[in-house]
Amino acid sequence: MNTPGTIDRPLTHDPMKQAPMKPSVSEPAGSATEDVTTTGAHESRQNRTREMQLIPEALARAHMHDLLRDAERQRPAARLVRARRMQRRAERASMRARRALAMAVMQ
């Protein structure tokens, strides 16, 4: 299991010298070969364009844009809830003041 050229011990750790990971047509599935070919390793990595490298950043930017848009939509609702809460508090304070005034007048 720990022979050179396997997953546990690759022949080289340099990704540019490793063979591209694609299934071989001449081998049955699950078999391993003794030698690792390095031809085509560089060419297979050339199709990674700059746009592909920036995809995670673009996804993160789009996610943050959606979160900000949701927050902007929720702001008026939160403002309304806060205003109603303050109105109820003011009404309770007004009732307490009226009750205190009535008690003072009655004595």
C-alpha cells in the first residue's frame, strides 16, 4: 500500500510534474500502473483561466450583495416595529401620568 507512485506516496509533490487526473481507457477501473506519465500535465492546467480562478470571489461578492439588499429591505419594517413599540410605551407613560394626576386631585 505504501509503494511509491500511489496516493499515499506520489512520485513527486510538484503539481506541474504530476499527470492529469483522468481515467485511463486501457486499464480496468480500480487498477494502478507502475509509472506515472508527466506528458500533458502542463497542458491540462492551462485551461484554468483567470475567470475560473476568480469564480469563488465573484460568488462571495454576489452573496454579500444579496445580504445587503435583504438588510435594506428589512430596515423600514424594523423602523416601523420600533416606532410602534415607542408609541405603546408613550401611551403607557401617558396613562400613568393621568392616573397620578387623578389620584393627586382626589386627595
